[in-house]
Amino acid sequence: MLSRKASCDSHGQDSSYFLGWQEYEKNPYDEARNASGIIQMGLAENQLSLDLIESWIERNPEATGLRRGGSFTSAFKQLALFQDYHGLPAFKEALADFMAKIRGNKVKFDPNRIVLTAGATSANEILMFCLTEPGDAFLVPTPYYPGFDRDLKWRTGVEIVPINTSSSNNFRVTASAMEEAFSQAETLNLTVRGILITNPSNPLGTTMARDELDNILQFVLAKNIHLISDEIYSGTVFHSPGFVSISEVARDNGIGLDQVHLVYSLSKDLGLPGFRAGLIYTGNDALISTATKMSSFGLVSSHTQFLLAGMLSDENFTGQYIIENRERLRKRKEEMVMGLREAGIECLPGNSGLFCWVDMRRLLKSRTFEAEMELWRQLIYEVRLNVSPGLACHCSEPGWFRICFANMNVRTLEVAVTRIKAFTVSMHVD
Ligand SMILES: Cc1ncc(COP(=O)(O)O)c(C=O)c1O
């Protein structure tokens, strides 16, 4: 009954990433009502600083009451009527400033080069639509965010060809791995249109080093393809080495943003995935114009833009928020890493993100993805933790898992860690 486009299986719905969520929905942990339920650790949500946002909203009722500060005149009619797909100028200006602030004001952003989208999901799909033909390829370093299979491939017909990385160099992207992926695409008769990186990385929880970004940029220029940098986690960097944006590296190399495009959203840094506020930033005029037209399919509500414009233009608030949010994430990550260490489990050293990339290789019965899936099933059904196996992130080595730590309160985290400790004891891991 459905079209081939809609029913094709490139969505990735069968991946353990989504299956884990389904299992969680059937038996969700609740401290008071279901203490033996499954704890959701497969969701990269940032709940640690929502209180800061809530109290800003309480202090600024005109923002939600659709009133303008000072004179308190109503903005209702203007917001309720037809929305121009260019978005509210005040919101784009505030976003441009916020993005610069997160990058230590080392780079500036022009609000006119922002295309608003309903989250980074929509931004990534629009970029695929605009930059590829069906059947073309994008190279993506592994391990990568499982949602990319859906976002990049499903409706556009794009193929993802992995740039495989290895634990031997902490999953860094090398020139030879990029060449290998490029050749693999050629062998498959696919035209490579670009590379999509995620910096800071989901699932690694690490930032890319400047020389790594330099290499990627040089590769992209040599092959004359596009580079998309999904920087949705740029505000979560809580430890050195600091964050280097591709916008900074391009500028320092004297390269404009014609071939280099940024994706951002407020889903992670502000913890607002429900608000669906994302963007594409590019120096490419044709892309801005086409992507803006395409954004009609997923606009950010004017009401949301108005509220966020008010919040992000409050410089005192954003300055304090960025610092406090990073500190809370740093502390939470440390609690997670220490808890896992006491259970005999180590994490990849990380400095960012809402998750740890956890090395469970020693818990595998064999170094295979079958053994990884067996361990995942034990974790979800026996230990009752929904975590994401590396296989769902297309990791090329079995035994790594992504564990999220910012979508719960600290007591729930302690319960999770206690369960993992009991599990590793039962497995005789010391
Ligand atoms: C790397 C990456 N890109 C995009 C998204 C989607 O974000 P949004 O909620 O803004 O659509 C996520 C969400 O987890 C992500 O991790």
C-alpha cells in the first residue's frame, strides 16, 4: 500500500538503537513506581541545566506571553499570522551571537547565512537533498550517530560509506582511512559528494584535534567535495583540549565556507530537543537560497523563535548558562567514569558530549559482533539498562557501547552504576 520510497528499509528502524528504546518504553524505570524497570541510557538528552532555563522563563514572562519587553505590547498577531521562511531576524541574530560565544568569540557568524530548520535532523536531510543526487555517497567517520542512517539516507536515496576508525589511535580520522573510504565508494560505483563529521563526536564524547580537521579540510579540497560539520554538541565541551570549529580552521586556512557547511541546533547545548530549533550555516549563496525554500517543510514555530530570541539575546544569561552547563556535565561525566571504573570498566578519555564511549571488550565471550549483541541483550533484559551497542553506531570493532549520563537525576545514575557493578561481579570481572 505504501510507496517503495516510504517503505524502503534504509531508515534503520531495526537497529538495536531503536529496539532498545522500544524495550525501555515497555518497562521504564521509575524510582517510586517501577524500581526494577529499564533505565534509559540510550538517549542523548541534556536535562542537567533545564532548571536554569525554567527560571529564566519565570523571570521573563513577556517571552512566553508573546509580549515585547519595555512597552509590553503584544506580539501575538505578528507571530500568529503567516511566517516568512527566512525566520525572525532577532532569532537569527541571537543565534549567531550564541554560536560565536560558544566558540570563545574566535569566529563571527553572519545571521544572513543562517537557514533555520526544525532541528539538526532536518538540517542534515536538507543538506543531503541540496548537495547530492539519489545514489550518491557521503563519507561518514565511524562510529557515528545511529540517526544518520535515517536522516541522510531514507528520503534522499543517499548512501553512507564509512570512514573506519580504530581504538588504536582513539578513533581519529586519518588520511589513509579517508582515501580507503573514497576508493570503496568508487568500487561501488558511487559518486562521493562529501564528508560529514560530527564534532564533538556522538558517540565518542571527544573533540577533533586541529590537525585532524586540517587533514579533513585538505582532503575535501583535493577531491573537490563538500564538508558538513555537525557541531550540535559544541556547547558541551567541559574539559581541555577545547573545541575547534571547522569554521575557525577554514578561516585560518583562508578558505571560505562555499564548500564547508555547519549544522547546529539547540537540542543538546540548551537541552531543548522538543523545541525543534536548528540551523544550517554556510557561505554558499545558492545553498542558502535553496535550503531556505526547502526549510518550508520543517520550520521552527514563530512562537518558539520569539521565546528563544529573547533568551539568547540576554547576554548575562547565556554567558552564565554556558559556563554552568559545562561544569554540570563535567561533574556528571566524572561520576559516571568513576562508577564504571569501580566496576572494572574503562571509558575512552573524553572532553565533551552527553555520553561515555565505554570499552566492554573484556566482557565479550568472543571478539565478534554476535558476542556484542549477546552482551547488549544481557544489559537490557538482565541488568535492565538501555545502552547503545557500537554496532548501532557502525563501529568497526566489537565491544564498545555508548552510555548516556545527562538524561537522568544523580540517584538514577547511582542505581545504574550499582547494577553494572553487580553484573560485572557476576561475570567475574575484576
Ligand atoms: C550528531 C547529531 N546530529 C543530529 C541530531 C539530531 O538533533 P535534533 O534534535 O536537533 O534534530 C543528534 C541527536 O541526537 C545528534 O546526536
